[in-house]
Amino acid sequence: MQRHGDNGDTLVEILLTVVIIGLTVTALLSSLGNAGNAGNAQRASVQLDAVVRNYVGASQAAVAACSEDGTYVVAYQPPAGFKVVATPAPGSCPPVASALMVRADATGPGGLRASIQFAVRTP
């Protein structure tokens, strides 16, 4: 009777292979989750920037419609979850020969913040 060599894998080799495959799959799934979260954060940041810029445009349009010694109201409603606060608040139109510096501070979902300073002029 001939003896054949043992060509099979040991239990330790099989367990080591399963552990390595498990770690690889776990790392892959974690990176996919992080990529999704980063995409959501980027989307919210871009939307917050658009909210601030839209407020600037609405403010400049409102002041452009001012008459001398009049008042202006910014007719802009930010999307749900966003808030814009202007300093100084809309009110009296700036004098014709000068500009009024306004700072708009916006907050968005997840505590995102953006601000911009801009000038409004009465035509």
C-alpha cells in the first residue's frame, strides 16, 4: 500500500484566510460609508453657499428698488433647515452717494456656518 502525501489545508490556514477576508470586507464597507457621509457634507456646504449668495442677490435687488429716504425689505425665504441673519437688518435705504456694508451669516443643517460681507447701494 502506498502512502500519499497530505495535500490538504490545515484548520489554522483556513481560519486565517477567513479572518483576512473578513477584515478586507469590513474595511471596504467602512470606506463606502465614509464616502457617502463626505458626499452629504459637501452637498450641504454647497447648498449653504447658494443660500448665502441668493440672499445677497435678494438684498441688492431690494435696495435697487429703493427710493430716497425709503425703506427696503428683503423678500428671500431660505430653504427648510437654513437660516440667514443680516447685520444691520434690512430697513432704511442707504444714501444715494454711499454704500451700506451688510454682513449675512447663514447656518445650515449639521451646524454648518457661512458668512459674507457685501455692499448695497441705492441707485
